Amino acid sequence: MVLPQSSSLNTTAIKVRGLHKYYGNLGAVRGIDLNIEKGEMFGLIGPDGAGKTSTFHILAGVMEATAGEVQIFNQPARDARLITGYLTQQFSLYLDLSIDENLRYVGGLRQVADDLLQARRNKYLKLMDLQQFSDRLAGQLSGGMKQKLALCCALVSQPEVLLLDEPTSGVDPVSRREFWDVLGELSAEGMTIFVATPYLDEAERCHRVALMYSGKIHEIGTPGDLRAKLGWHRLEVRTANLQATETILSQTSETSIVDVQIFGDRLDVLVEDINSGATAVRELLQTHQLPAPSIEPGEPTLENVFVTRLRKQGYAPQFFPLPRYRQREVGKEAFPLLPAPFPPASSLAISAHNLSRVFGKFQAVKNVNIAVRYGEIFGLLGANGAGKTTTIKMLCGLLKASGGEISLGGETGNLRSADLRRRIGYMSQKFTLYDDLTILQNLEFYSGVYGVPHKHRGEKIDWVIATCGLEGQAHLLTGKLPGGWKQRVAFGASVMHEPDILFLDEPTSGVDPLARRQFWQIINDFARNGTAILVTTHYLEEAEQCNRMIFMAGGEIVAEGSPSSIKASQPGQLIEIRVNQNQVAAKLLKQHFASWRISIFADSLHIVLDHPEQEINQLTQLLETHQIQINSLRSLPFSLEDAFISIVQRVQS
């Protein structure tokens, strides 16, 4: 573990011993022991319902433990509340107050003197790049700006410990990276940060990470240590017949192949040994007369560790294939009672030509062209405010277009007709469930809305409940479910009628990696059976699951293609550099390179260089001149997030 130089390894900021929390007979936290050092950025990962939020409530002093000891700098948690900042899962802002008014209100609650409040207000608004929006109402901010303001509110009391419970759910990739760069700077200044996140690429930026499930912490280590302890290797497999290849590799008894996951235009295959694993893949495909694959080795990810560890414990939720009533043959009854057989895969399901939308004087969408075929997963990606949700609402007939042409399921006229509605599934960015109804009542309501025949409703509802892992919980009020569980139920409600066309607007926001993988198993199953799927997401690792995608910025399309082609088209190189003073090096480099090109990943820096031959020499000389020691430097392949940020920032600069 590499901690900032300003921290003291002899100073324990958070000490937890034998922590338990019970709600009646339910054990949410069941015996946690944990030490977090001053200045450490410590990550907590685990599935929905693991006990993470209960742990944070106790550490923040807003909930009493059933048993055990919690100390913040040698004080009981309740006594340390004035030195503890806490950012909850839900926005804690007053939406009808401005940025400045929110800060003044929190400063008053925290008993911050006026002169200190003004100084800290100036510091943190500048750090978050919010100073020019200080008069704007919080309700008018984008998701990323809201989270930055919430963080400012948590910081105005200058806490020594900062607790963050899934702080970037629903935040776009650019804002997410900026948010984590700020956390890196705060950690380097000596602040102790304890963060729970469902995004394991974020957990890679922490000094240490703990894996929690069933109310217990089962493993702690640096991200590198956890990956190394996995003991397996990852192969990226590309082939002309991806679906058949996935089926063969998933069903094989070959012991050297551990796990297989489809990612749009490739498979990720975990193997015990790189050489024997690659040989086994080639031989299996040759035996089944499938095209020869392209195989490239890659490092295992923290998500590989997460999924593997939980599967070994039998924790991974069961995947239930959806019973398919729809018949593909002409002349057979279609489900649910469609007037025509299922469209052929070669035809367009969603088409838009020069689509635009104007709100007053503001043009939110500008001449967008989209074509999605049946059986295809199409990604619509962009930063907050890029026009994604507006585009989706126009495509599915919820919002009238200002200009352009739309074809939906072959219909170009009335996109709101009842027959067309029964062929479409839509999961919105906001929860579409009724919080004051039970899970069962919500599903019964949606089965009626979507016209599911009465004889099939029970089976469909049972499938949704089983897929969500909520057997025996159907009578719980939806409003009392954790956010990730709500998302699962909302997703199940949107697909229970087996739509021809499916719109998913950030379906996995705040959902843990296991549930995300299960979501995408189901999404891929629908696509294989011919459903056209258009999806938005801020989590670019899961966007790799798409067959094709577009990037939007400022209402326009700025990139289009498969995940591999978009990554391959990036100019320059992505460089990883390890130095002895990470934060100092990042600040220095941002004075000489555009700030978006530099990002902190725990004990390393990632740098995008357009002309690496010349710029690497410039970079190394700059660091050496300032007595910063370079421990290693290597080239990395662009991730889809790297490509997204690079494209969007180049367009906006």
C-alpha cells in the first residue's frame, strides 16, 4: 500500500472491532474488524444488501451498533461527528436552494465560522469547478454537478474523515474521473477517505479495498494484491461467430477455462494458464468447426476477483432464462397477441434521420442519425446534458421531435399507438415503480399495462421475482428496497412482456457487479432472440457489451462504431507511470498538459500523449527536474472510458 507522504502510518483514523448490527432477526452487519490509516483512501465493495450502508451509518454516528466498538481518531463515532463528513447514497441537497445557499445552510449546521466558511467555499468550489455556477439552484444542476456540490457540503466543516456511500452513481464518466481526482488530492493532503462503490474501476484507485458480503468482510488488500491472489489470467477472444463461441466455451468441461463473459464484440475468458488456456480455446473452436479466433492476453480485473470470490461462496445469484412464448414462424400466435410475426433480424427496428429537438432557444439534439436492427445491442453514450435522454424520449414517442424523421418498429406515423406500445419496453433513468406499492403489486400493475395475458402473468411475475433474487420478499414495499434491488425490479417490469424493442436508460446505475452481470446476461438473451435494444450507461466497462454505439456531446454525434473500433481509432498512446510522489507529479503535469490527459489511479498515473516519441522525454525530464523519482513507465491499451473522455474533451476544447 502506498499512502500519501503527509499521512502517518502510526495513526489509525478508523478502528472497528466486533461490529454487529441487527434489524430484528436480520443480521445486516455480523462481526467486522477493520483499521483504516490517516490519509488512506479505502474502498468497500460488495453486492447489494451486503451491509455496506449500515456500516456507514454507524461510522457516521447516525445509527447505534447492536454490538462492537467503532472509533474515529480514538473517539466514539457519535462523539466524532464534527470531524466526520458523510455523503449518503441519496442526494442530501435542498434542490430549491442555490449552490451558495446550500453551503451556507450546511455551514450553519456544522457551526463553521463565517470567515472560515467563505474561505472553504472558495477553495472547494474552485476545486470542483463550480465557482461560476454559485447562484444556480441545485435542482437545475446535472447529476455530476449535484454530486460535486454534495461533496463540497460534506467538506465545509473540514472533516478529518470523509465517508462516501456510492458517491458517483448516475454520474457521467468525465465527472466521475474529475470527482476521483479531487478525492486523490484530498487524500494527499491527509484526509482519510472511506468509500463504497459499485464500480470496480473506481475501487482500483483506492490504496486498499475490502470485499464485504453477508454482513462480513472476507478479504482486504491493495487492488494489485487482490488481482494477483486470484491466480488466473484473462484472454480477450475475438471471432466471427461470437455467440456460438460463447456457448461452446461456457459449456465445456475443459478445466483450464474458468469463466466466460461476452462483451459486445469480444469474449473475456479467464484461464488457469495463458498458453494452455489459449490452446484449449483454439482446439474447442476447431473441433466445432467455428472460425479461428484472435486471442490477446490481458490482466485480470478487480471485477474478475469480485465475481469469482462470491461465486466460490455460492453467493452469485442464479440466472433464470426467460420463458419464451413468442413463436418466430409465420402463422403462429405471437406473444403477447401481436398482429404480425416477429420481424426479420435484417430489418431496422429503430431509425432516426436528422433528429433534432429545441427547448426555447436551446437546441438539445442536433441532426442525430441512428439505425438499430433487431437482435442488436446499441449504446447511446454521452456526458450529463449531452442529449441522450431527450433522444430516447423522442425515439420511443414520449417527446415530440422538433425536426427529422423517426421509424419505430416499422411505424413512422403514430408512435404512441396501443399496438406499438405493447411491442416496446422502456426503463427510464428514474425509478418507474410506485414506492407505496409492494413488489408484487407493481409487477401486477405493469403486466396489465403491457397487456400480458392473464394465463401467463403468474409465471412472468415469478420469473421477475426469482431473477431479482427476491423470493419470499414479494410483499415488501418497493420504497423500502435498496437502490440496486429497485433497479432489478424496474428492469424486470420493463421486459416481462418480451418486447420487440427495448429502451434502457441507465438500467444498472448503482447496481453491484454481480447483478450487473446478471442484467447483461438477460439483455444478451433478449438480443439473441431478436429484440432490438438501445441502452444508455455512464459505466463504460459495461458499454463494452454493446455491438455498436455512438458518443454524444453537446447534442451531436461525435463518434460511432464498435467498442474495439472506437478504442483502436484513438490518436496517441495511453501511458501508465509510477512515481514516488503521485499527487505532486499529477499537479505538476497538469501545469504542462491539458488536465483531462492526467488521471490518478491509486499509486500510478495515466497520461494520454498524442506524440509519445517526443512527449515521453519531455515528461520524464520534467519529473526528474523536480526530484520526482520514476519507478516504471509503460504503454497501456485505451479503455472505452479513456476513449470516451479523450473524444469528448477534444470536441469541447
